[in-house]
Amino acid sequence: MADKTAELASAPLADDAPIAASQLSALVDDELADMEINLVLRRLSRDHEARDRWERYHLISDVIQGHHVPAALDTDFAARIRQVIEAEPLPQPVAKPLPAWYKPVTGFGLAASVVLLALFGLKLNQTDALQPATPLAATTANLATPTPLPIQAAALTRPVTPAREPVEARLTSYLVNHNGYASMSGVNGVLPYVRMVGYQSQPDR
Amino acid sequence: MKRRLLYCAVLALAAGSLPPLSRSQPAAAENARHWLERMLDSTQTLNYEGTFIYVQGPHVEAMRIVHSGGGPGSERQRLVSLSGPLREIVVANNQVVCLLPKTQATFGGDYRRSPFPLSIPREPGRLERHYELQMLGEDRVAGLDAQVIAIKPRDAWRFGYRLWLDRRNGLALRSVLLDERGYPVEQLMFTDVQIKPQIDDAAFAAPETAAPDAGSSVGNARIPPGEPVTQSAWRVEQLPEGFTQVSHNRFTEASGHHATEHIVFADGLATISVFLERLEGEPPLLQGSSQLGSMNAFGTVIDGHQVLVVGEAPAATVQRIAASIQYRPEAGKP
């Protein structure tokens, strides 16, 4: 297991920093770490120029690798995917948000994941063997056809939102119970309590 | 010719120095073990007060801690958030009182008194079957000289730690939790810490708003201590190597009618909880993977029960445990 503490500390992490050509190139070649992919994708969504550049890199990469190059170049692929994602209805506001530490993975980063799926055919991190097949699987199958993108279907797999009060009480009791034990068996008895305090301040998603 | 001789001599010297180098490996592990033991001692016995920053993913927090030692069971500590909404946790007299923005929970019980069946940090041999201990040199934290040690997992079922320990007493001045790929998930670092001969009792008084009759009002939860479970309908068939069951309790929330079973597994560093609760018409809390800060969770529904596995371990570990849970109603009957 390599320790990447040092590298991370020096990596430019701001969302709005310009994308380096090397980063784009690494993205095309699938040489970026997961964390960085998300970041670069977020920046891509804001930076029109970078998006154009990214499409050119892909074309170059395809030509170099001798892949099939389409007769007519679809230069607006990324833009169209973004439009579909933007057109997607927003989640309904709930009366009272869940505790901050309760963050279903399905909600966050879905747009980025779908873009990844669509553009690179990369697998989602969260495809669980245990979960019933989600519409995301269907999305992958249809990717060969550029339009229309069946992104809507994937976006519908939203976490259920049960009644607030009892849920919060239950999750808190789970957390307190778990940390009671974690503080005794873990390496640093303080950490579990620090985690409890830390979760509560995270902004609700 | 002379030059060649010299070259040979250098080679011989280099070759001669190789075996001692490889022999020094176990010694380094032993040193790291010694430091780990010092740390465990100091976290239980030292009285200290300090300020630290806590980083978890994109979140940064500043917190104040007051800790009074005295050995297992009599340790007391108070944690106060210095940024964002006021949050407070007081652990004293076998009680955990949490003052959190929306909920105020008191967790009473004698779980601190009960001898922990598996205190693996005290059984280094066992710990080292699944983690490798390493000395990583010296550094400076909060203006103090620190010894850096690494606890590296030997497989992908668990997270690793990097610890900066006060060279005078072994107190953890900085800790980094590293995920299965070596990325930091969570970091804690003191910016200032003072060792005290004694700490005033007033420092551990329950937070002001924690009125004793608060249990009845909405938003306040008093979580009673759990009862040990001897007969259960639940079996966890397959655990990742090294994890052992350390407790199996049943607790009932004051606010609800649900009895929840709580099974705890540990490998000496990581703790994983399994919560099992009957769903009476309400939708499940969680299905699939989720991240709770630096912890991973996996939820599933089995025979009308919510099954929730939570722990500071990789997503694959909690998922695997969730997948191996079996429900046999006939086994749970007395």
C-alpha cells in the first residue's frame, strides 16, 4: 500500500483551477486516480475551451491507436450530455434533511459517474453485486448509439426518503453505539468521538 | 589492477553490509510495537488539554479536547467543536452525552466497565497477522518532537494508519487514516497540547442543555444500555479474515418501539457494527453502499428487517459482511 499523503497535499484541488494539458491527456488515457477524475470532470463541465481540447485529444488518441474514426466528427458530444444532465429534474426538497453524516452514495456524483460511463465505458465504483440490477446497467448497453442518451433512467435511482424524526433518532443511536465500541478497540480512543462531532457539521446534500 | 582490487573490496563491503540490513527489519517492527504500546498507555493515563484540527475528505474542523486519564473505565474526556455550530461530547462516568445540532443523545451503560473481550492492541502478535508495523523516522507536530510509525494492512479488507507520537510520552499528536489504496481518508493533528498534573472535575460536567428530563421531548434521545443477546435469529456466516465477534447486544430506543440487535466485530484496529432491526411498515434506512464520513456503510433488507453494516473499513469489507448475514427465525426463539 503506497502512501499518497504527500502527493495529495501538493495537488491543485480547487474546482476552478484551469485544467492542465497533462491532466486532460491523462484523463483520455485513463491514467488518472478516481479522485482526480471527478475533479477534472467538474472542471470540464465549466471550461468550454478545455472541453473542445479534450475532444481533440480523444480523436488524436483514437487515431494513434488505430481505432475506428467516424466519418462525421461529433464535436458536441460532451455538450449534449451536459445538457441532458442539466435538464434532469432536481430532487424534491424534503421537510427536514437527514443528518449530515447520512449520505447515500447514489445521490452524489451521479452526473459525473454517468458522464464517465458514457465517455469511457468505465465501471462505476458503486456497482454492487448485492444490489438488484439498476438502470445504470441498461445505460451501459445503450452507449454505442450516441443519441438519445438514456441518462434519465439512471438518474431516477434516488435514495428513498423515509420519515425524518425516527430516522434521525435511529441513525444517531446506531452511530453512538458503534462509536462506543470503536473507542475501546481502536487505535486511538478519541477518534470515534471526533468523527461523531465531525459528521454533524457537514453540509446536508 | 589496483583499481579493480579496490572495486572488489567495495563490493565485498557492500555485500557484507546486506545481511544486517535485512535483519534490522524485525527490530524495527519491535520498536514500532513498543511505540504503539506507549501510545495506548498514554491515551489511557495522561491528563491533557489541547486543540487539534480534524480533516475528513473536504471538511476541516477545529476542536478542543480535555482528557483525564486514570486507566480503563475512569477515563474522562470532553470534546468541543470550535468551528461551525456548537457540538459537544462528554464521556464520563460510563456515560456518553452528545450535544449535537439536532439531536441530544445520552448513551448510558456499563459498556466501559465490561472487560473488552478482544483487546487486540494488547496482543501484538494477533495485530501483526493482519497489519505490518513500521518505524518511519522523526517529525515535529505542535512544536513537539514526534516519532512516526505506520500500521499497514496486509490485505485490502482494512484501512491503515500513520501515527505521529510525542517522543516524551507516546501521545498521538497526529494520525492519518489511509484507505485501501493509500489515500488519506481522515486526519487529526494537534496544534497545541499541554500535559497537566490534574484536571478539574468541572471540565467534565454534562453540557448545560442536557436536562435530566430531556428524554421525553422530541430531538432528545436517551439510548439505554444494551442487553447481551444469547439467542439470535441472525448469523454472520463469513467474516473477512481476522475479524472476530466481540459483542452481541439488543437495545431499544426510548423514542421507538424497535428492538435493535447490535453485533460488533473487530480485528484489533477496525471496528465493524452490524445493526438488525425489524421494519414495521416504514421504508428502509439504507439500501446499498453509503459513506458516513470516514466510515463505510452497507444496508440491505432481509425478511422485512433493515440490516446495516457500518465501520471504519473499506466498502468491500462492510459489503461482504452484509452479504453473509443469514436470518433463521426458528433459531431466535427461546
